[in-house]
Amino acid sequence: MLNVLAPLLLLCNGLAAGVLFGTQLGGFPYLASLPTDRYVHAHAFFGQRYDPAMPICLVATLVLDALLAAGATNTTARTLFAFAGVLAAATALISVTKNAPVNRWMRTIDPHNLPEDFRDPRREWGTWNRRRSLLTITALVANCAALGFLL
């Protein structure tokens, strides 16, 4: 079972962590540098590219962590898988409640005709994105460490 689940876990968690790490290195700094109209257009473009891949990777990470935690005979590995699963769940919660609503909203806005009450979400969105990036990367580190205790 471990021979099948472990590679899937590392793939899903690694993809999620890699995408979020990439947003920290280039995606968000680029968005933050744009004038508002170009930002709205670029955010809408980026926001639609990661669905449904990111949610699938996060949910798969959570499920695989739960399965591996339940099946691990090594207490340290079990604890690390469970910890990583909690981090993946926290990432998913932030994504659903903080980042995804902004992504959906950006797709509805005409960048050439911004609403009069437009409130630029970059600062708040960036803060939540940084948090979920750290959580997902930490989950990957915990998963790698857990697997080390099983080898």
C-alpha cells in the first residue's frame, strides 16, 4: 500500500507546494507591480488556470495523509502524516474562504470598466496566499520526513 500511496502523496503535495511557491517567487510579485486594470485582467487569467488542478491536489494530499497516518505503524511517521494532513486541510480552508472567492470575483470584472466601488484585493489576497504557501510547503516537508521514518 505504501508503495502506491507514497508516490501519489508526494506528487500531489509537491505539485500544490510547487505552484504556491511559484506564486510567491513570480506570480504575485508580478501581479502586485501592475496597474489596476492590467492586474484585474492578469488575476482573472491566472485564477482560472489553477482550477480544478489545485483543489484536486490539496484534497488528494489530505486524503492520502489520512490513509497513511491510519496505516503507519511508526508513531513518528503517523504523527507527521497527520500533521501534514492538518496543514493541507488548513490550506484548503484558506483557499476556499479567502483566495478562491477573489479569483472568482476577478473573472466577473471588466478591467476596462472597473466598478466605482472597486476595492483592490491584492494586499489581503497576497497575505492569505503567502500563508497557504507556507502551510503547503511545510506539509511537504512533514510528508518527506514521515516517509523517511518508514524507509
